[in-house]
Amino acid sequence: MSGMKTDLKLIDENGKRIDGRGFDELRPIKIEAGVLERADGSAYIEWGGNKIIAAVYGPREVYPKHMQDPSKAVLRARYNMAAFSVDERKKPGPDRRSIELSMVISNALSSVVFLEQFPRTAIDVFIEVLQADAGTRIAGLTAASVALADAGIPMKDLIVGCAAGKVENTIVLDLNKEEDNFGQADLPVAIIPRTKDVVLFQMDGDMTQEEIDKAMDMAINAAMKIYDLQKDALKRKYFSIVQEDEQ
Ligand code: CDP
């Protein structure tokens, strides 16, 4: 979010955004559950130009041992961007941004998993961004919760999110890369759909309280639609297993 002045027009005279969307339109989203053989649970998401894999391992033994918690499982999410996922090659390995995103994603997921059922274990969640196009933390988190469910890990509910933001003084849903780079604000939000508890909330840029409220409403409404896609992905996976068993 540079807020930089640019000649690039992000919204045209007909109110269309540069990718042709209206203000409160999502980019196309596809979710698939159970895409990796060796993980306990996995999911793949395509969200606009984002392509992200989430893999879950556990509950399993904790290494290093001193990280064990005798009262509950530790859930460790690691968000990673592949070197080829962005325009300029990203230096491999964790940087400040990915460490922060890993932390906020771990916290969000920990709020729905029944960690106390698995004391002294680790639940590891790997989020690998293969192609990035803005909104990867939310897309990664959305895929990760499907991967946890696919692993059969007991959870209160899935986690789902969406971002909204401000572009040319207009509140818009689900910013793409250009809007994220040259817009005025980006506000990623994630919720527990059943209770609407907010489990991730961040803001980059400036918005008034009124604008934040509007952006939150838009993001939460969209998140509820994405929740249906998550459930469909899980149903498709388990329906195909039942069909295989019946053959
Ligand atoms: O991806 P998200 O919107 O959650 O996080 P961000 O920090 O706001 O990054 C926005 C976008 O900038 C990413 O999705 C990438 O497309 C891009 N980016 C990049 O090109 N190089 C980086 N090292 C980090 C982000």
C-alpha cells in the first residue's frame, strides 16, 4: 500500500475496476480439499491470481521438545512465498513479513481448533504461496482451515476471510495487486462464520471509522459466500471417498 500518486486509473467512469469488477465483486475463487498424498490434510486455493497450497501434519510429536505444552497442542502455521511467486524473485526463507503473517495465521487457526484435546503435540500447518496476487494471507488462511478439517482435526468451525479496502476514495471488495499497490487502504478480515467472531483484523493505509465499518461489512458478507465454497470442497472430497468405497 504505497498510496503513491499514479496515472493508472483504478476505477473508470462507469464505476468498473481495472479487472472489470464492480465495487463489491469478488475475484473468481476455487477450492479443492485433499490434494496431497503425504499430508494428513491439505487444500489448494485459486483466488484471482493467487495459487496457494496448504498442508497439515499432526497432531504429532513436538520438535524441539521444549516447545511442548502439557495442557494443549501447539499449532504452528508457516506462511511461505515461493521464490517464483512474485514479479521480482523473492529471496527464499522467512522475512519479517512472512514471520508476522505466520503468527497472525497461527493465532486465527488456534481460535477454532480444540487444542486441549491433544496435549504435548504439534499441529503443523504449511502455507505455500505458489503465485501471489494480493490477498495471500487471507487466501492462505482460508485454505489452511479447509486443510485442518481435511486432516480430521476437531474444530469449532472453519475460518474464512476476505479483504476490503479503499481505492480512489471508494470502498471496494477483495483488492487485486494493482489496487493493493496503488490504492489507499487494505483491510484483511477473517471470522469464525458461525459466531462472526473476528479472528484476524489488520489495516494498511488510512480509512475513517465509517469507511472501516463499511469495508468490514463488505468483507464479512463476502467471507460468508467463501464459507460455502470451503464446505463444498470438503463435501466433494468426502463424497468421492464414499463413492470409491462403494465400488
Ligand atoms: O498478500 P497479502 O495482501 O496478504 O499481503 P501484502 O503484504 O499486502 O502483499 C500484497 C501483495 O504484494 C502480495 O500478495 C504479492 O502479490 C505482493 N508482494 C510481492 O510482490 N513481493 C513481496 N515480497 C511481498 C508481497
